[in-house]
Amino acid sequence: MQPSASPRPQEEEINLFEYAAVIIRRWKIFLLALCAVFIGVALYTFLMKPVYEASSSLHVKDVKGKGELLGELSLNTTNPVNAEIEIFKSRSNAEKVVERLHLNWLITKKSDGFKFKILEFASTAKEPVYRIKMTAADTFEVKDDNGDLIGKGNAGVLMKKDGFSLLITDLKGEIGDSFQLELAPFDNVVDGLRNNIKAIEQGRQTGIIRASYTSTDPVLARDIVNNLVLAYLEQTVVFKTEEASRTVSFIDEQMNGLRGELDNSEKNLQTYKSTAGVINLDGEATALIGKLSEMEKSRTEVALQKQQVEFARDSLKRAIKKGVIYSPGIMRNDPLVAGLAAKLAELEVQKKGLLTEYTEAHQTVKATQSQIEEVQNKMLAIYETGLTNLTRQEKDVTQQLSVYEKQMRRLPDVERDLARLTRVSKVNADIYTFLLQKHEEARIAKASTISNIDIVDPAITPGTPIKPKKAQNLLLGLIFGLALGIGLAFFQEYLDDTIKNADEAKRAMGLPLLATIPHIPGPDPKLNGSARKAEALITRSEPKSAVAEAFRSLRTNLHFSAINKEKKIILFTSSFPGEGKSIISSNAAVIFSQTGARVLIVDCDLRRSSLHKQFSHSKTPGLSELLTGDITFAEAKHNTGIPGLDLISAGTTPPNPSELLGSEAMRRFLLTHRENYDYIIIDAPPVLAVTDAPVLTTISDIVILIMEAGRVPIKAAQHMRETLASIQAPVAGLVINDKTGKGESYGYYGGRYYRYGKGYGYGYGYGYGYYSDEEQQPGKKVSRWKTLLKFIPEKIKKRFK
């Protein structure tokens, strides 16, 4: 009787209780993942060294030029905030901080209580690592990383030897105190410093820059930020006043030389007037001298302008060569220069942003770089054009001076000499006055540039760390732990190819379900072994329980579907050991006897017999002795104490169980006593463990398959079905056993792993062997992993092929 399997529903309604059931079934992996992630995050959080952040706020003022130098040329500069941020984070700034704070001097392995100050440290060694040890008061010795002595030194005295120099002061400690001093690669330290520098504009177009730095040392974080700000201010002043400073220096040089010439020219004029007796010039000579003086002053002014434009051009060329940001300070009032300067700053910031996502080789970065080069070339062209115009203007002034000088030579000798001396004195005086005026303008412009950046808030020592964020980390650890646990639980459920419920069993086996046996409560652990086994006969001890009712359902289904007067021998078997077939067969025998029927239960599991324990009898004598003719049926039969129920125990384990069970003596035994009993219940060994069960099915009327939910892989169950079908075993149906009491909550396999003893058994490759109870034969346990691999679903195997 083999009804077709029930069809799988095409659409299944989502049931949250089923999802919850998966978590409950896989609670071990779920809890393991949750605990592992949460505990890992907690350990990381509480063991992590606190990280502090110090910050400072700066105000970038939009200062316009207040003074003008040399007519059209402004000495004041203004950079966009984004450009100022890049200047703040520049490598030159970081290098200054590393130098000032000696961040490349790494002090480690310092003895407790050892105090000192290092004022100078330098080394030409490839890997400079030194061990400094205090040998006496204010005295120390230096050894290299190999332990070789470099030399000895005294506190406050510079120690120099073979490319090594060290100056230590305030040496306080105990003799023997030491520390390790290492000179880290300067560039590496600078790169590490820059990676931790942050500078952003607070708000939109506020001009407020927030600069910050993170470190595990709060004091160091504060010092680094404040020194970064100081270096930035100094660099900003240099950038913004470099041209003005050069102008001031140029004017100072001109004035220093001109001051002496002015004194000499005035003395020469006075001396000539006294000697020649001439005091004043006529009107024509005076006018000519005035013109000459103006032209000399114009030539000096053009020279200053030319010098400034040359400096601006050279600064732009240097910026292009070094690949740094350039902001012009000359000709900012020129609309073309101002527009190009704004465009250049915008493109530089745009390129900086692109480089955070792309490399220099990316097309977008290349396109932006091309625009930058185009703007730079236009600015160079403007500077070159300005120099050309100034050179032409200087030539024109020189030519005009030549005309006036020719006129001077036509004057009378005495008047000409006086005019010459008067001209030199007046020109020197006018130029000196002009330079004084321009010097003051340049100095004022330079001073006004310094106030372009204001410190709003200097950095202070942070008191609270920004990392780790304990509450946030623990919450995230819990969330990720839950997510991982749920994911692994469902993944394990996906890999689980075992039969977990009656529907899956019917689909896999193509057999009807005769009964589902609920969990039979465990016996009192205080009882001895036999008494505990006897308590498993719940149909006798608790006849009104739900479990007993399930066995009555089994009896009824068998009665209506299969049993009649000709079908009396009922065989119970399973796929593997430990699925509960002996418990179910013994309780079924009890439930049949409770109807008034005469029942004989026979323990044919000669290798692992257990029925005698459940009925509190000895194992021997039993079936093996009966079949070999050593005893009679009356001697082998045991009274169970239950009306109408007799027991034949297994007896002594024979060397050839399969041959004995398949013998003619076994057949005669069953045929003889089926007339004396209404039912003969056979407790047979597992089908996939040994050949005993298939042999017995040929002399049985009914075969009932016991299956523990959540333990038997689908392939194993189907193999069992195919094995029985090949010998045309009269399989009536399935009984699902909730052995553990967890419903569908089962792992892949439970119980011990057995193998045959004495070379008389054989296995089916499912990882199960079969020992006798009396003799535990030596042998290796079968690997659970090898067993698991045999039942990995084919759909999983195909994915890895």
C-alpha cells in the first residue's frame, strides 16, 4: 500500500511563527553568533585606548586692499575659504609641527618614574634605534639596537659621536632606569600627521574654519592643533606679504644708497655756489631741472612696477613647477587677474575633491587639470604683457631724459654746472621723498595683511574621549550579532536536508502517516537503569496520557488499513539506531494487549537489544538460544506482567545475527506461534545499519517505519525506502517520533556512532555502525563531518562544482 505523496502547495503564506520556530530550532548557532559578535565588540570597546580630539576655530576675514602700491598695484591678497583650508592642511605646515614638537622622536619602553627632556637628537644611521640607560647622577650611556655601546654622556651637555648627537636635560631617576629612543622616518611621521588633520568650514559661507586633530594623548592633540594654527598663520603671512616684503626690501636698498648720494649732492651744490658766486638759476634752467626730476622719478616708479610684475610671474612659475596652489598678490585690482584668480582657486578645490574619489589618471581629473593649466597660462600671458608694456614705458622715459639732457648742455658753462648740480640734488631729494612714501605704503599694506586670519578659539586639552562610543558600539554589536545569528540560523536551516515533520516525510517516502508519537517524558534519574527503561512503557504507566492516545491512534490506523486475521506479524524498524523503534514497538505491544489480544513481542535486535530492560527481564536466555535449539519456547518466553503480553528477549549476541534471523528456524518459529497469538511484534534492527531488517521483512506481514523528526536526511530515508522496495517488503506506513520533545528542533544526527564488531557487520556509508551491548569492539568513530557531507543537498553541491 503506497499512496502517492501529497503535492507541495504552490504558494505558502508567510508565517512569522515559522520563522520564530527556525530561530528556536537553531538557538545554539543563533546564540553563539550573537554572543561572539556582542562580546567581541564589547571587548574591543572596553579595551580600546581612548581617542581624544582637540579643535580650534579660525575666522578668515574678507579683507579688501586698503592701500595701493605703485599706482595700480595692490599688495593685499584674499583667498577663498576652501583654498585656506588646503593651505592649513598643507605638507609644509605639517612639517613645521613635526619639527617643533619633535614628533619623529619616538620614546618607548620607558622605566616608571624616569624623567628627562630631550632638546636635540639626530642620527645618520639607517634604522636609528637606541637604548639610553642612566648609569649615575646626571650621567647616561647610549647603546644601539644591537647592544653595542655608542658612548656616554652627561645631562645638559651635547653628546656627539659618529653621526649621532643627543642633548638630554633634567635627568631624574634611579640608576638603571632606561628608555628606548627611535628616530622615525620624517616623511612617514608627516604623512601620519596629515592623515589625522581635519579642517572644515562651519556653516555655509561663514568664513569660520574648524581645525581638529585626534590622538590617544589629549595634551599632544592640543599642542598639535595649536602649533598647526601657529604654522598656518605664519605661512599665511608669508604668502600674503611675500610680495610686499620684497617691495619693502627693494625700497630699503634703494633708499640706503640714495641717502648718501643726496647728502653729497647737496654739499656739492652749496660748495659750488660759494665758489662761483652764483646763487640762483634763471627761469628756463629751473623749468628744465623740474622736468628732469619728474622724468627720473617716473623711471624709478616704472622700475618698481617692473620688479613687482617679475616677482608675480616667477611666483606663478614656481607654483606650476611644484604643483602647489597659487594666489596672486599683484594686479588683483585688474579685472582680468581677479577673475582668473577666483577661477583658479575654484578649480584647485574642485580637483582636490575629485582626487578623494579618483586617481590622477581619471578623465575627469585630467579635464580639470587642463582647465587649471589653461587659467595659469592666461595669467602668465597677462604678466608677460605687463612686463612688455613696462619695458616700453621705461624706454620712453629714458628717451625723454636724453632730450632734456641735450637741452641742459646748451646752457652757459657757469649756469650749466650750477644747473647740473641743482638737478642732481633735486632728483635725489624727490626720489628719496617718493621712496619714503612708497615704503610707508608697503609697510602699511604688509601690516594690514597680518590681520586677515583671526583665532576665534584656541585648542584646549580635551577631557572626554570621542572614541570609543560605548553605548553606540554595544548597540551596534547587539544589532549585528542578532543579524548574524538570524542569518546563520536560516543558513543552517537551508542546509538542513533532514526530514523535520510529517508532511516532508510523506513527500520524501511516498508513504502514509500512521501516527505521530509525542515526546515521552524522561524517567526519574534517581532510578536504576532497568527501572528507568521500564518507565518508558507510558501506555502502561499513564494509559490516559496524550502519548498513550497516540499509540491508540496507531493501533486504529493499522486495524483499518492493514490488519486482519491473516496479517499478524508486525515488524518495527527505522533508518538508524536510536530513533526510538524499541520504545514504540514495546508501547504498541502494550496497547494491542489492552484490547484483550494475546501479543508476543520479539527482540530481534541481536546486536543492541533493549526490550528486556524495558520489561525488567534478563537478556538471556532468549531468541538466539531458542533458534539454535538450546532451549525451548517455554524457557525463552518471559512473562511481562501485562495481561496477554509475552516477551522473547534477544539472548546472547551470536557471531552471525543476519544468518540466524534469516534461518529456517526463525521462519518455523514465527509460523508456529502466529497461531498461538493474535499479534507478533518484531523489534528489528535499523535498515541502513545491517541486513537483519530486510531479511526479517520477508517473513513479516506488516512493516512499520519509525522515523525521528529532524534526524534522518532525505537521501537516507529514500535509500531505506528503495532497499525495502527492492525486496517487496510489505510497508504499511510511517510513524514520526518526537523523541527529544522539541518538535522540529533537531540537529542533523544524535547519539553515539557505532561500528560492527568481529567483522560480521557492514555499513551503508551513513556513519552508523552497530556494537553489541556486551562487547564494545574497538574501532575508530566515524567523523561527523564525513557523515554530514554525504547528506549535503545536491543543490548545494552543484553550486560548488
